[in-house]
Amino acid sequence: MQMVEADLASVEARLGAGEIECVDCGGELRPWGWARWRTLRDHGRPVRLRPRRSRCRSCLVSHVLLPTRVLLRRADLAAVIGEALLAIYRVGKKRREVAAEAGVAAATLRGWRRRFAERAAEIRTHFSTLAHRWDPELGAIQDQGSAVLDALEAIGVAAAAGVRQFGPQPLWSLVAGASGGRLLSNTSCPLPSLA
């Protein structure tokens, strides 16, 4: 699995031109069919997605090219999940209200919150490192008083640094891409290495 921009026409053009590199060996990825159709949710509305598959010319490994609109193994779009987390932790909205706005069951929202809290320290470290890589002049990231708020602050600072470095893009697409789609993955699926 490899994250690519959400613009499928751009991905197709770059893939056809051999401009997407294999994350395993740096070789050239080429078109290799399609993954299965997936039905995701956008505030409760169904969204159909069929990710592109590719194969590396060098190592012959195939990859599913997952658009930055989604997170790995999550049925809801990244923006829906991210907005829900912000609404709970930053705005302080009630969980029932946030679940209704996101179009998900309360148990789904509880799962997002639990997974984010479990990974908060790792998320903070990852996005703090990215923020300082994208903006070497950046000072220390302010401590917010809890691991979850610290992680959200690091995401926000990294997103701002990413916009300065790469230009405007949707916040949660940047987060999904920068986390390799693994923002809320289980602990056996770590965030991508920044080496």
C-alpha cells in the first residue's frame, strides 16, 4: 500500500509516465490493474472508490495506490474522522452530537477516539519531526497539557509547515498522506519511517 494524491487523473498520468516511486526500493511504479471496489462513508453518505494497483519494475512488488482522502482500514473518509476528533478534543462538543454530524454510530466514534489516544505519543513525535523537517526555523511546539491535545497541536503545526513548504492542500489529506494512511491503524502497523 502506498499513499498518493487524491486527484485520480493526476495519479493515472504520473503512473503512466513512471513518475511514482516504489516505497520499497525507489524503482518505477507502473500500472497493474485495480484493487477491489470499496464503499466508504462521507458523513454517512456512501462513496465508491476503486484504488489503482501498481507494480515496481525493479523489485516486482505490487502496491495499492491509496488516495490521501482515506485512512488505511477505515470506512470513513479521513476528513470526517479528523473533523470529529477536532470537534471532540478542541471544540469540546458532545460525543452524540459529533457522531450524528459525522454520520457514524457512537461505537465508531469511540473507536476513533480510543485509537487516537493510544497512538497520541507516536503521532505527536511523527508530526513534530515532520514540522521541523518542513520548516527548520520552527521553534518548539507548545505543550497542550495532554497527550491527545499535544498530538493534535503537532498535526496542526506540521500542516502549517507543510502548506508553507508545498502549498495549500486539505488538512486531513495532508495528515493521511504524511501518516502513510496509518493515523488510526493498529499498533502492529507503525507510522512510516522518517529516516
